[in-house]
Amino acid sequence: DAAMRPALALLAFAALVALGSTAQGQTLAIVHARAWTGQGGDPVSDATIVVDGGRIASVIAHGPIPAGVTVIDAQGHPVTAGLVNGATQIGLTEITSARDTRDLAAAGDAVGAAFDVTLGLNPNSALIALARADGVTRALSFPAPSGAAPFSGLAATLRLRDGPDVVDRARVALFVTLGGSAWPRAAGSRGAQWQLLRDAFDDAKAPAAATPRPAAREAQLATLRDVLAGRIPLAIVTQRESDVRQAIRLASDYAIRVVIVGGGEAWRAAPELAAARIPVVLDPEADLPYSFDELGDRQENAVILAKAGVAVAFGLAGGRLEQNYNAGLALREAAGVAVSNGLPYAEALKAVTVNPIAIWRRGEAAGLIAPGQAADLVVWDGDPFEPLTNATAVIVEGKPVSLATRMDALARRYLPDSRK
């Protein structure tokens, strides 16, 4: 029965996790997999994927199974690399209306660009477990606007392991938010917002002051110097075409790496973004504007950008209210929407595996199912871009992780049928 599939998959996987916890040093093999490797446009049929020491050892069609290993039978279903949500805020907020669960922004202007989200990130968030159960093994968690226009702060990449250690790398990008409705009191006009940003970079480029600045100010300048030196990118959360074009000019004028996040109207500047090698992290489902900045939203955004040669990754999925709660399920559905609008299936899969890592962890080739790659893998019971599909096994760094969520616990407690 289709309604029983999630429960049966959870019971089977619980047994696998129990086995894996006593044999972490053993080799793992996924057999009879339809492996979407991220290399080429077609999957490898009936693949045997061998994992050893946390890394993929081999991917061979009809390959042999090493003796004495833990075996997961994919039964001909798809196996992908672990999904990566390219822009979310899981771990930083749990319930929007509960103030004590919201740690996504610095209220004052003292911290500004130096605000580090990892210092307040909650690894026990129920939303992390939910995303992992939906096949997400990595994510970028980014800050909301602070009290220091136009800065939000420093984002981090997460590895959704079991346990408290989910921060993969801190300080991976400096986020700023620019647009018509941002900073109405602190800056007003978007022209003033862009001027404040340029002034901040000019200040960071200037020789050190003769008299020491306050420590908080020095920390902000140090962050800006990291951007100027190319150590981290500047992520600009913006939507309107004119702001996207300002971002392209900023990247050229200061010779910095820029990433557009949101980019509802980025398709209108696709050739220029491609020429400037500026990637875009977007929500493929966005087609209804939340503001006048997004009047040009369209679901072909990803298709137009990709055809122009822009590196595209998916994030921000689920809309303004649910992008954290459904960081996995909404991401998969959004990728399916991109495919339905013309993006090739293999390219959509890269937008939720390979591309986000390449954008936020420059120089790191990951998200592939290939020898030597980190063993972040998901076994599905159907097409991962279909909302009714479930992950039957999730492996992070070569180890099976729990698929249990708070919702499962609540169902067992309150639904009589679930106790059977």
C-alpha cells in the first residue's frame, strides 16, 4: 500500500542504522541502483556502488559485491548524490512566531558584516532532521538582514550528520540584502543601499587607521577584506533586474566574486551574468511577486539562465513562510518544476547536488557519484523530483543516518493505525 511505504521504509532503515552503528569501518554496497552519477545525461543502470572509508570506491554497472559488506538493495530505483539546498535558514529559526527560536539576524549595527550564524545555530532543530529525511545531506544556512545596512552577515555550509556536529564550514560567504523594501529606515533608497555597500568596500581598501578602531568595527572590515581578497564571495540577495545589473558592475569594479541569491528577474540579464561568471541561486517555483521588485518572476528563470551559460543552483524553496520547514521536500518539488519548464533532468539534478557546492565551496568538486568522492548518497523509491517519492536510505560520509523525524514520533503517539 502506497500509504504504508514511508513507515515500512523507516522500519527497514532503522535496522540498517543499527547495523551500521556497530560496523562503521565496514564497506557498504548499494546494489541494483539506477545511479545518477552527475556525469553525463543518463543514469548507470543496475549499478553497484561500493563505499569504503566514507568515500565512494567504485560505481560499476552489474558490478560485483565485495564479501562481508553491508548491502542496500535499491531494487532498480534511483540513487543520487545527497541533495544540497543552496540557500536556506535551517538551524537558525524553528517557528517564526516564537522569538526564542529565531537566531537568524543581528538586531543592532555593532556586528553587521561580521555576524557569524554558526554561533547561534541549533543542530537539534527538528527542521534539520526533516530535511535529512527528505534526502538533503548538505545545505547553506544564511543570515537575515541585520541592523547594519546593507549587511546580513556570514553564512555557513552544513553537513546534516546525526549528532551535534552539523557545521561543515563557517564563514563561506558574506551576505547583503539589497532592494526597494530593504532597509527602509537605515538607508531608504536602493541607491543609498548600493552607496553604503561601495563605501564599506572603499573603507576596507583604505590603509589602516592611525588610531585603532573599535574591535567590532575591525571585525567588520576584516570580513570585507576577505571578500576583496577573493577568500569568500559576496552573496547579494536581490530580485530586480536593475539591482542584478548593479551587482555585475560591483563585481567588475572591485574584482570580487559575487553570487546572486533570489534573482527573480535575473533572466533579463542572463548573457551579462554569464559573461561575468556570476552564479545564481534561485527558487524555480517563483512566479508570483511578493513585491514590485519581482514583477518579472517567471518559472523559466532557471532554463533561460542555464542556456546562457550561468551556473544555477536551487534554494529558497517553499516560499517565504515554508522555505525552512520543507527544505528538502520543497527543494525536490522545485527542481521538478524547473524540469517541467524545460531544464534537462540531469541539469536540474546538478542544481541540487554539484552546483551549490561548487558555488559556495569554490574549488571543491563534490556532489558526484564517482570514485574518490565523499559518500553522500540517497536511495529513493521513485523519481526524487516527485513529491510523493520517499528516501529509503540516506548515507552521509559513508554512514547511514536516521530518517526519523518529530512528525514520525507525533504520528506514532496520536494516530492509532501508526502503532501497529
